[in-house]
Amino acid sequence: MRYISKLFLNSLNISKKAMMLNRVLLTLVLICSYIGALTAQKQAKTYARKPVVERYNNMVVTAHPEATKIGVKVLADGGNAVDAAVAVHFALAVCYPTAGNIGGGGFALYRNKNGTFDVLDYREIAPGNASKNMFLDSAGNIIKDLSLKGALAAGVPGSVNGMWELHKKYGSTNWNKLIQPAIDLARKGFPITTMQAREFRNHEADFSKYSHRKNYLIKSVVKDGYLDIIKLLWPGDTLRIPDLAHTLEAIRDKGRDGFYTGWVADSIVAQMNRSGGIITHQDLANYKTEWRAPLKGTYRGYTVTTMPPPSAGGIALLQILKMLEPFDLAARGFNKAITVNLMAEAEKLAYADRSKYIGDPQYISIPTDTLLDEAYLRQRFFTLQCCRANPAETIKPGTFSWPESEETTHFSITDQYGNAIAITTTINSPYGSHLFVSGCGFILNNEMDDFSTKPGALNSYNLPGSKANSIAPGKRMVSSMTPTMVEKDGKLYLVAGTPGGSTIITSVLQTIINVIDHKMDMQSAVDAPRFHHQWLPDVLYYEKGAFTKKQLYMLKALGYKTQEREPIGRMDAIMLKDNKFIGGADYRGDDNADGVNDGTKFDE
Ligand code: GLY
């Protein structure tokens, strides 16, 4: 406590007398907060910004109402959760092009009705001609934007192969029936939301720089059949993407080969040749998904099942939960400085480990067991200085003997048969590389930026690059995507996931803590304001309204550099309670809160 006061007061450079007084006051405030919080009655507060959506049979929660409607219809027609997921994935590629995709990749976490889990990794991979220093100039400096925009930024897409393999193993409805709704959506068009209208305008400059104008998304103006390039789209305008409908027809008729071979593959390679990219026919034809074993951990008697590498998300999530388990977070209070202090310090340690150890498991050995070992985590957490922000430079990745060798979207679906699926899919940043494939109506990802372009250099999420995540042909780049499920007594309790780059992990973490520790209902747990610390930069980011003035004062007194930022994540989750599925869709980013972006909204 003394140390905190000194740290804080020194920085103010005020007179000795005032320092004394302030020191006493600060000490009193912190002591009172600890005692107050620890003796306070546990009270679940409601943060929900909209009514709870409940259904008995099944639930679909996505980032867009059109995709949700399509998923619900598949289930109503007797399809299972995987069928609905396939239809939703392709629908999002049409109606949510900022992140929904066929030009990107993702992860699926599936739980069947008997409680058996499976994980599908359909992450993008580096093209065969990729190389470690491909984004550096001759002096070894990073070439601005090269890994983020344009043809070189794209990894070989995995989404179509992912949906194909997922359907082959677990689907029950005919493939073509699942693709058709997305084709219809692309051809007939759909009204764009306020958020989408704003985004299209914001990205217009990059679209025009990296793509040919005629390849942009196309809208119907004045009357049906008259097409214009995207320019100024207004909320409610009908967006139609006929080129994408044509591509989806190839996928409907030929399955994965409709994308990875034939005229679509020819178009991708031709686009690469025109735009200076390196993806070849061979890269496309050879793309493979991987079935993986999920990671499992426990937290306060709940079982948490989540994503293994190449996502860094699952390991970090389980590490943070285990470090926090000894503490009564509920008693400390939601977003109180003394709670945030514990959570932020655990987050910093997990992100420090991520910076050294996580990469593609096919290319490096990852010490998963050690990283998740309870003794290792406790020892790491308890060597921190208590009750203060430990400066980032004093925190390092854990050491042990080991041979060295913000866009995305998430949807959660539960079906009437007892199966559940959580999928997070991405083209990385909003609109990925901004490169449309000519004649195909879709955008390629810019996932190459998730690799370490240079050791120590920061990627677009300010995550430091590591040797473990260096570029190599055919390698998968590290991700933060964390589709996760929580069980209690062997029964499914929560399905969760979110976009948000490096903040994905801490958003999933806070949703779990909100329901388990703070006893929030589903919608509150999703809507409750979030914060995020990722070790480097040494900043505690928070959403507007996350902390009261008093808590913010205390966090600063504890030594945190704090910074308000734009909304963190966009959670789409489902909770199972009293035999009901309760949907929690996130309104974040929907300025009007008018429900047009509400992914639990469906017509029945
Ligand atoms: N592209 C964001 C992620 O995979 O974490």
C-alpha cells in the first residue's frame, strides 16, 4: 500500500504536506474499498440493453439478422446445428462482408448431444512462395501496409474447405440446400444496416486503391436491374452482389472444388498476377483443414472447452481463469479497481507467454501442458507485486526448460437435437486486404499480418512478433479466435465467442466471469462494459462507462495507464438455463440501437 501511494504521489510532484495528506487519503480509500467490496452483498446488476431472447427448441445468434433468419429456417426444416452453421457462414459472406467470408478462414468448436467435442481448424495458410522476410525492405524495415492491404496480405483461404469438411463429417441436410439461401440473398439483395452504410463509406478509399472499381460490392439503385458501383450507400439501400451469387453457385454445384479449382481458382490466381500476389493454383488445390483435439480446463467447478493452437486464445483463456480462480471476484465486485487489478495482471502474464510460445503446432512444439500447469500459473501469478500494476517491462514470458525449436465475426448455434456449434471466422481486419477478386464478388483476407513480420515488431493488434510465429510456406498464422463452451455437471451451459483481434480472449474471459462470478443474465453478460490488457502496450484499455470516476482514479493510483477506446468485441453467445436457450447478441457498434444489427432477431 505504501508503495502505491508513493508511486502515485511522486508522479504528481506536489508539496510534501499535500503529499502526506493525499497518501493518507489514498490509503484510506483503498482500504475502505477492499473492506467494502469484500463485505458487500452480492448483487447481480443488469447491464442488458435489450430484452432477453429465449427459445425452447434451438437458438441462432449471429452478427446479422439475415444470417440468423437463414440459420433458424435450416433448423426449422429439420437440419442440425452444423447444417445451420454452414448456411449461416455462407449467408454472412453475403450480408456481413466486413468479416463474413469465403476468402478467409476460421475455427469451429462442435459439441454433439452426447457431450463429445471436436475442433475444426480452417485457418488460412501462408502461400508456398511466402518467405520469412517478405514484408521487409532491403534494409530490414517493415514496408508499411504490405502485410495489411492488397494481394500479398492474403493467406490461402480456408473457409470453403472448412464448411465442406464440417458438413461431410456432421451435416445431415443436402449441401446445395444450405448454399442456396446465400445465393438468393446475394442475387435479390438485402437492406443494409446503419452500421454497414457507415463502414462502406469509411472504406471506400481503400477499396478504390486496392480493387478495380467494377469489382466492388454492387447495389441496386432506382429500380431492379440497374446496377451501380458502391459509392454512397445509405441505410436501407438494397445491396446486391451478383458476382458473389455466381461464385456461390460454383460452390453449391461442385463443393470445395468449385472454389479451389475451376474458374473461381483461375480468377483468384489471375487477380494475384494482376495485383502482385503469390497465391498459386497449387496453393489453392492443396489447401487442407485440420481436425484438432480441443483444450479443456476447469473454473470454479465448470468445464471450459476451447480452441487449441494455432489460436493463442484457448491457452490464454484457461491460463487467466486458473490464475484468477483462488480469488473471490464476485465479492470484490464487477469492474471494481481491486477486481480489474487481478484480471489485468493475469491477462498481462498470459499475453507475455503468448508472445513467445504460440505458433502453428505443425511447425513448432508448443509446451501446452506446462503453460496450463496449475503450479506454473500460481507461481507466476504470486511472484507479481500485489495490489498494483506491475510495469510491463518487469513482466516476461514464463521460463522453463523447453527446447526452442479488431475484424472477425462469431456465431453460436444450438439445435433441437442437443448439438451445439461455435464458429469464429475472419478475414482479419474489416474488409481484409480490400482486394476483391475480379468477377467473383468476394474480398480476400489480410491474415498474413497475423504472422510475425519481423521479430519484436507489432502487428495491427499491437501484438509483438515472435520466432514461433515467423512466416513459412504452408504455415498457419497465430490467431486470437476463441470459440468456447462451458459445461456444468456435464451439461452444456454457455456457448460463446466474439470478434476483436487480440481483445477476443479478454472478451470471452469477461463473459465467462460475468455469468459465473457476477451471476449476470446472458444479455447483461454480453452488454456489460469491457476492459482489456494485453501486456504490451502497457495500457489498460476500457470502454466508455466501464469504470466509475472513483474506480478509474483508483486504477490510476494502482499504477495503470488507462485509455478509453472504441467498443471491445461483439459477443454472440447462448446460455442454457431451465431447459431454455437464451440468446445474447451484442449491440456494440449499432449507434441507433434500433435492432437492425440484432443477430437474435428472426421472423417466425
Ligand atoms: N485475425 C484475427 C485473429 O485471428 O486473431
